[in-house]
Amino acid sequence: MAMAFPRISIITSTFNAAAQLPYTIRSIREQTSREFEWIVVDGNSKDGTQAVLRENDDLIARWVSEPDHGIYDAWNKACKMALGEWIVFLGAGDELAAPHTWAECIENLECVSTDTTLVYGRQTLLSPAGRTPLETIGVPWAEMQNEWDIGRPALPPHGATFQRRTLFANAKPFDLRFPIASDSHFLLRAIRQQAPVF
């Protein structure tokens, strides 16, 4: 599956995620497009996560398992490994909407101007137990711009946001000083440079 320059780098961080990973694995394996690489950084799990990753070596371009300082530390490590033109972050347990999701995303990304660095869509939140849809988030930027959400400017749903790899030139793009909000901090800085495309 590995390729010289994939269109999309999918990044997933895991920690004791053996029960959640199969949802993500099945969803990625079902994709009709293979123009992606999947990178997984595991925080030295003890629940069998590493065994699940080994069983799916054919699907995962690169993975490591070692102690880390949380999700953003793992993402920083993964960003250094990414070769894709676009980077998207999927959590363990996240699923793609349909088998043709990546194919459609790639088709749309090909229409984006070369100076565009952020593109996003909608994301549906699922219940942990029943895996049933709870809420779909993500509205056009014109509707979101200048709005506020939980004490900060409203942001695109991170799990449905494609970011050009050029945004990750910094050795540590995610600032570990913000242990629960570094992704928001990153997106806010990126949006200052350019409004995203919906």
C-alpha cells in the first residue's frame, strides 16, 4: 500500500485502544481509493493494541509504540513521518462515512487552489456503545466565521479537516503547553493565515 507521495496522510494516536481500533481499521480497509497512507503512534499500550496493529501491517504505512506525553506528543511524532500532501487526524474508533469517502475527498481536494491550506467538511458524532449517529457538526465558513463556541472562536471539526503538510513544517506543530486544546490552538493559528474552505 505504501507509495512515494500519497495524497492523504491519516494520523491516529492510540493508547489502550484495542477495542476501538477495529472500527477504524474496517472503515479504512473498505475504502475504494488507496491514495493514502495511515500512520499510527501508540503510547505503549498494555491492552493488546500493538497486536491489533501488527495484524494490520498491510494497511498501516508506519507505526510505532513507545511512551509519550499524550495525544499531541503522538501527533507531533506522526507529523514528522507523514509524506502526504494533506494530513487528516482520525481517532481510534473513528469511522469514515462510506467506502467511497476518501475517493470523494481526493476528487474535491484536486479542485482546491494550491495556496489553500485548510479544507473541511462535516463530521457525525457516534454513540460509543451503539455506534448510532448523535449529531452532525460542520457548517460553511461563512456561517461559522465570527461565531464563538465554548469560550473561543468557532472552529471546523478537527476530524473532518484536511490540512496541507506545509502547515506542519514546525518541528512540534502541536504545543504541549495546551494538553487539551492544542488542536484548537493549531487551527486558530492556521486560520489566521487563511480562512478554510468548506
